[in-house]
Amino acid sequence: MSSLEAKRHTLAHLLAAAVKDLYEKDGRQVLLTLGPAIDTGFYYDIDFGAEKISEDDLPKIEAKMRELLPNWKEFSRREVPLDEAYGTFSSVGGINQYKGELIKEISQRGEPITLYTCGGFTDLCRGGHAEHPSEEIAPDSFKLDRIAGAYWRGDEKNPMLTRIYGLAFDTKEELDAYLAQREEAKKRDHRVLGKQLDLFTFSDLVGSGMPLFTPRGATVRSEIINYSRELNRELGFGEVHTPNVNKAELFKISGHYDQYKEDMLSVRSQYVEDEMFLKPMNCPQHTQIYASQPRSYRDLPLRYADFATLYRDERPGELSGLTRLRAFAQDDGHIFCREDQVRDELLKVLGVIKKALATYRIDYWIRLSLRDPNKKEKYLGTDADWERSQEELKSVLEESGVPHRPVEGEAAFYGPKLDIMAVDALGREWQISTIQVDRVQPARFELEYAADDGSKQRPVMIHRALVGSPDRFLGILIEHYAGAFPLWLAPVQVAVLPVSEKQIGYAEKVLAQLKEVGIRAELRADDSLGKRIREVKTEKIPTTLVVGDKEAEAGTVSVENNRNGDKVTLPLDDFIEPTLERINERANN
């Protein structure tokens, strides 16, 4: 456990102690449950009984935590027998049912029951604390954040508890920086900007997690897909199209039925009794295109790309705008290749992903997702195949020089993978795309090719995406750019504004010329010029062209770059040519 994680875990205990000190009076009982450290701090789930608290109570609890902290010198640890453990969490009102349940489970697993005490407060815990809390934890480095409801053990059949969240960092400066980042993130929230910029919407009649893209949103989404298509052509991919509904047998052979069924949406036919599902991924279908005819070693590698919509039965509470959906596309692709081609194919895909993310101005690192060697039963395939696939990915990463780190237990059930972790403008990490080496599905589907010696050989299957889901990536880009898309991605690239009604005719000619060459432009003629200029900037349109009498007479336009504030007046042709060049080059200014 890291030093910061230990501090956060300690603060969870301190929060529980403060709550008991404040609320366990006059015969009232507060029942503590669990309080772990989390990525940005800690929380504790508490049963307050009839007592109701709100976020207005957090400053009082936080003040009590700071009052208690100086007396938290160090933790003492005790292993206790079952009876003593139950007794520790019993009172006049009886045993704390939550602690009792945990104690029973620990005992049944044959593990020691350990109690930790600090500052006169004792809790059931496995350990992992700051050794000297009062010395190690700065009083201004933590803050209680919010309150939420949480079912005990995450089961809606259990009692609803009050979860108190806290933030904690090593220093006040780091806490303040996180709070500032979070405020900026609120301004960039793609769900808010998506509505303001008229990019997408959701409808209860359509269903949660099913996005509806407006013309503007569909334009940006199409630009993302078109760029991925262009990159696919560079790699030699042929685009295929596969159906959304598939028989269960396909997923039984692939292994997804056993491993993934709970996340799949079932479909029923009125005429046949086949068990069917909306597809959550494309790989099983692509095996069937490969298997549709005999293959030779000369045919390989075969590369299939697919932008079909996928469906996954996400839990309602996990849905989040475009970044967690039930219906979404992927810039998906699969390579079927010989063993001697695997390395080159991996390097080519990595190179194109690097190019794509440079174009989008997004930093990234790679998570090398390996299988958990202690839980091999979770994965399909032989040890030899897994070892070979994992070594191939490690070797390719070393050659590419991309920052990476290995993480055990994150592999797909059929193979290890490289997960591309994008880092946005606020430093937040998003998993977007993936590269996976799979020797399991070719074997399960009995895929073959004829080798040069006439023998039958098994191809290797490489799964890959470039930016992942265009839908999800759009949500990430909205927040990354704060809604101010670069010129090539912007749904409206140029706004044409006549100074008054007298110049509308000339403005319409300007608009027609822009559209003729493929520049996405709109004419704005209603309301005052000042109001229209403000609207254009609020809508984050990259470029404004203002045309008055002088411009109409001279055949010029007054140009303002709304990204950097530059202003210039020039002939329309002199504006169009460099603008088209910037769009075609996917320039970032």
C-alpha cells in the first residue's frame, strides 16, 4: 500500500471516529460498516438509523476530524478470537449487524480477525495505515466532499446506508489543484456542452444509454469515423458489414456466452426458437468471414474493419453520457495472420494509433494487460499460447518506446492486450482503444490456412481499435477541447455575418462559395451584429467572416479566428485556399 493510500485509509477511520463522537449520544447508535481508500480519497458507509444528515453537516464532521487528529499518534494491532470480536462491536442495542457479518465471513475463511486502535477508536480492519497519523497527515490536506446513498454490499435488497466521501492528498496544494481541476471539469462536462452546442440528446422513449446525434453531432462523429477509415486504408484493411443480431451458438463457440452473457442483450423472434443476442462485439462474426472460403498462406494477413453498432446491457447507474453507453459503434478491426507476421502487424497498428492521437492532440500511455497467473481458470487457452502472446506484446512495446506499465488481471479472457490510455487536457485518463493477441478464437472456430508446404496451420487473430468507440471518443474530445473543436472537426467551421441587411446578397454569395468547396458554413443575419458575434463565439465556431459595404465592394471578407483572436481582411479566395489546406491536413489550429 502506498503512503498516500495509507493516509486515505487512516482518514476513513478518522471520519468514522468523528461521526461516532458527534452522533452517538443520548442513547443513539451509529452503525459503522466499511471505509476504504479510493482514487481521490476515502469514504465510509454508515447506518445512522433514524438520524438524517446532509451535506450541511460535513463541515461539522470535518472540524471534528481535525480536532481528533492530534491525538492519533499510532495504531496498535490485535488479533482477537471470534467472541471478543463480536463483543467489541456490541452495545445495549445489540451487535452491529454489519460488522458481525464481516467477522463471520473472516472467521469462515480461516483468516485472523484483526482490530486496529488509534486515538481511542477501534475498528475491524486488515491494516494499511499511516504509522503516525498526527505527524504524517497535514490537517489541511483533506476535505469531506459529499454524501450519497449506498446499499450494504452493493445489493439493493440490503439496507440503504449513508456514504460520506472525502478527498485526501499529501499536501494542501495538491488538494487545491485537484479541486481546481474538478471545477474545470464541470465546465467541460460533455453532457452539458453537448446540449449547449446541439450535438446529441437522449430520450426516455428511446432508452437510456442510446444516444441520438443531431446533424451537428453526427458531423463530428462522421469526421472521427472518416479519419479512422483513412487510417484503416493505410494499414490495408477492407471494411466489412455484419448483422446486429446473432444466434447464441456463435457466442458459445467464441466463449463469450459463458464469459459475457450477463452483459448481452437478448432478442426474441416471433418465428424461430433460436436463442439470439444483439452483438456486443464483432470478432466472432469476422471469424465467419474468414471461414467462408479456403485460405492460403499467400492470402495472409487478412484485415477486416467494421463500424457496426454494438450493444451491451450496462447497469443504469453506470451509464454516463457518451462515455458509457448501451449502444455504440467501434472503429473495430481484426487481423488474421501467420505466426511470422504478428510482430509487424502489431507495430503497424501501434504506429497508426500514435499518428491518430497526435492528430487529436492527446497524450497517452499503454497498459500491458496480462492474465492473473493465480487465476488461470478465468482464461481460455493454453499456458504456452498465453506466454507467447504476452512476450510478443512486451517485445513490441519495448521496440516502440511508448510509455507503458504491466497490470496483471486485466487481460481479455482469450488473450493479453495493450490498452491505450489517453490523457486529456485536464490530465484525466481514459481507456480508448486496445490491441489484443488471440490464439483462442481461431482454435475454437477451427480456422485454418494452407501453409507453403501444404500443411494446415492455425492463423493468429489480432483484435484492434484505433480510437475505440467514435461515440465515446466524441464525449472525451468534447471535454478535451472544452467544446472548441479544431477546424477540421468543428460541425460548423465558418459563420458568415453581414453587417446589415444591405450585405445579405453578398454574404449569400460568400456562403455559396464556401459550401461549394466543402467548407461547413452558416449564414447568420438575424439580430444585431454584436449579438450574432457573441452567439458564434458561444457556439465555439472556429472562424467568423464579417462582410460590410467595403467588403462587398472589394470582394473581400473580414476574418476573425475565434481560437486565437487574429483578425485580417483579405480576398475571399485568399481565405478559402489556406482554410481548405488546414482542414485537409487536419491542422490543430
